[in-house]
Amino acid sequence: MSLFEWCQWLQHTHFATMIAESDWLFPLIEGSHILALPLSVGMVVIIDLRLLGIAFCGGPGTNFVRNLMRWSSIGFAVMFLTGGLLLITQAGKAYGNAFFRSKLLFLLLLGINAAAYQKLFYPRMAQWDSAGGPPAGAKFCAAFSLVLWIGVIVCGRTMAYQF
Ligand code: HEM
């Protein structure tokens, strides 16, 4: 069975059909997907703006970032769970959709960018408060993250029009 055939099969399973045909389940899941945006991407945007020195710059950075990351993890768990549930209801349509594929690519790049930031810069964050701000590499990660998140949201919105 090819991946496309598997997606078609998934979309027509009893579970997927039940969600898609329910008067309240699909809107509830989609609403939760959208409501989790400020908790996930919103928190990351605040962190990125602080790293770039544009906004939210007062006070020591380490606790500020750690607190926001804790909340954003909850938001991302909701985004991925609800996103997965939405996906199975339209997996066949999503398979060939350029915006869905771009969204997944952006999410992959975001994962790599976040992992690089965690490994290279996060352990030394406490020193930045006395050193006059984050290094150029950390600022690059923040700017790249902002661009990619805009891409994820634009693709998410656009593909929803096309399904
Ligand atoms: C944190 C990452 C994510 C963000 C920021 C995001 C953002 C969005 C946005 C803005 C929409 C448009 C909602 C609307 O206007 O109706 C959307 C829809 C959608 N998302 Fe996500 N999403 C994320 C993760 C995921 C994941 C991981 C999946 C699946 C694997 C997914 C699957 C979907 C699907 C299938 C829709 C279309 C729902 C419909 O038919 O209306 N999303 N997403």
C-alpha cells in the first residue's frame, strides 16, 4: 500500500468519519487547534522578540524564558494532538497539498532550529544579562524562528481554505 493509499484509508476509517461528520467534534478540535496558537507560537514569539532586543527586554532573561517555555510546551502538545486529529479526517486531501507539505517542512526546520538553540545557546543564557545581550547566533535563531512561524501559520490558514 502506498503512502497516498494509506492516507485515503485513514480518512475513511470509522474514527476519522465520526470526527468529520460530528456537528460538534470537528469544530471543537479545530477551535482548540486555533486557541492553542497564543499558548504555543505566541510564547515563542515573545521569546524571539526578547532575544532580538525588540520587546519584553526588562529583568533577567533565564527565568523569563524558562517560564514561557513551560507554557509553550503545553500549547505545542495541544497543537500537535489536535493537528493530528484534524489531519486524519482529511489525510487524502492533505497528502498532495503543497501548503500542507510546506507547513510540515517549516515545522521540521523549526525543530532543527530549536534543537540548535537549545544545544548551542540556551546553557549560556544566564551570562547574557551581564554581557550586554545575546550573541549574534542566538539572534539569528530567533529571527529564523519568527520567519518560519509566519510560514506555518500562513500555510495552515491557506490549506484550510483548500480542503
Ligand atoms: C504548532 C504548530 C502548528 C501551527 C502553528 C498550526 C497552525 C494552523 C492554523 C493557523 C490553521 C488554520 C485554522 C483555520 O483557520 O481554520 C491550521 C489548520 C490545520 N492544521 Fe495546523 N498548526 C500546527 C500544527 C499542526 C500539525 C502538527 C498538524 C498535523 C500533523 C496540523 C494539521 C492541521 C490541519 C489538518 C488543519 C486544517 C483544518 C481544517 O480543515 O480547517 N497542524 N493549523
